[in-house]
Amino acid sequence: MAKKSRTKARDTAPVADGEVGPKQPCPCGSGKRYKACHGAPGGGDVYVARPFEGLPGECDIVALRELVPAATAPLTIKGYEDRTVQLCSLLPAASPAMNRDSGQVWLGLQVQHAFGDPSRDLAAVLLAALEAEEPDVIGLTTPPGPGPRLQDLITNKTLDVTVHEGFDYWLADIEERDDLAEAMEEANDAATPTARLTSVEAAYWTDVGTKEHLRWVMPEPEDALLDALSRLHAAGDDVLVPDSRLVGMFRAHGLLAPVWDLPLGTGAEALEEPAAAFKKALDKALADDTPLTSEERATKSGLANRQVTIR
């Protein structure tokens, strides 16, 4: 009798609920196998599927980290209420945090490192910046290990986001410096015009030159949201303005961000009323627990196939 392959047995061995097998896709969405990504030595302390859950403005934080070029929001930090702390979409050189000459502390969302739990990573660099005795750039080159997460530090009840036309805020609290001015000019050239809608939460209009988009980060569980979007899409009730269309969605940090293509010249203001009306229709669809029709199931499959995981 031929011997059984031990390798095959190991590869197909069942894993416990909530665990990921070494040859399964990494749940972070990288496209790699788990053993070559977060399961590899140094691949991350732990993978957290929805790292910003429970934070005020969770959807906006995801948008600022992944979709919005230039935006800021003030933070209040437990034990450091006397310090001015600013959450930023992007800092010079993609720095994780800065203890500024002015005494302010800035925390960057768009960074190079990824150690499995962005909330823990951000908390580590934030505390390091708050405790720094001199102005400095704070980096993170190794997993931070056990410690508080942003949810343990931030005391804001809401997140007051300001979207900027460019990165002039980099110089807002200091005298102009040639090195920062040059970096700011380069960053401004790459930034696309963006605006946050006021009628709904975490919806951002942007103009990428050839067309305009609405990118709307939503907090509902993925499957329920897909069901609701499928109902509306199948009925033709997801058209925000004439000639606009829902073209797909991003998946980032455990949330979905549906994306609409918009005709050039639409602008953010024209979306306010349609977005508010769509939110009411979406809430009604979310509350509908009847089985999807065959057309709605086909629509759901199509929408699911047009998802792009960016984190």
C-alpha cells in the first residue's frame, strides 16, 4: 500500500473557528497566502479585520486613511487633554507621527508600516510623539507589541473632519521652510480635488480629471449591505444624478465603500440631496429581511465581483 502524503495531510488539516490555515488567503486582502503574509515571522502581531470599530468617525478614519488626499481632524487624548493633537490623512514623507516645533502632535494615517492592527500601531506612535521631549518625527519599524489601541486613548465623541484643497496645513503652525514647502508643492500636484458631503456621513466626492466619483464608506456589515445595495441596484434606485452609476466598491479595514461614477461637472453640492434620499432608501432596504429575488441575487453576485480590497 502506498504511503499517505504527510505534506498533503498537513495542508488540508482543519483549523479552529476564527483561525486561518497557512495556505488559505490572508484575510487582510493582500492576495498572499496567510503563511507568506500575516502568518509569516514579522508579518504582524495579529490581524484585526475591523481595527477602527468603536472609534468616533470610524468610516471617516477609513476614508482618510485610504481615499482622501488631504484632511485633518482634532483629537482629544486621555491624560493629555492640554496637548493639541491633530489626526492627518498624510504627513510629510508619510511620517507616522510628528512632535512639532509648535508643541502640537500630529498623527498620520497614510503610512508605510502595517503590523496587523493599525489601531495599535497608531496608538504606539501617538504615545511616543506625546512623550517626546524634543520636536521629532516618530517612526515605527517593528511591531509595537502589547499596549493600548486608539479606542483606549481617544475621548472624542465625534470626529470633526476638515478636507483641505492641498497640503498647506503642513506649514500651518510653523514658519515656512524650504524643505517642507518643496515637499508640499509635490504633494499638492498629486492631490485630486475632494470634498466631504454634509448631508450624510463619510461620503467623499472627488474629481480625478477624466471623471468624477463619489466614494462612500458605510458602517453596515458587508453581507447585509450587499443585500440592500443589490435590491436598490436591481430596481434602478441607486442612480444619484442623471448618467451616474454604481460601478463597484472598495473593501477596507472591514468596511465597504461603494463607488459611483459621475458625469464631469457634477460637483459635490449637486450630490447632497440625492445622497440624503439614497440613505433613506438604503435604510429601508437594510430593514427588508425578505429573501432576495433571482434578479437581486444575480445583481449581488455582480457587485461582489466588482469589489477591490485595498487593506
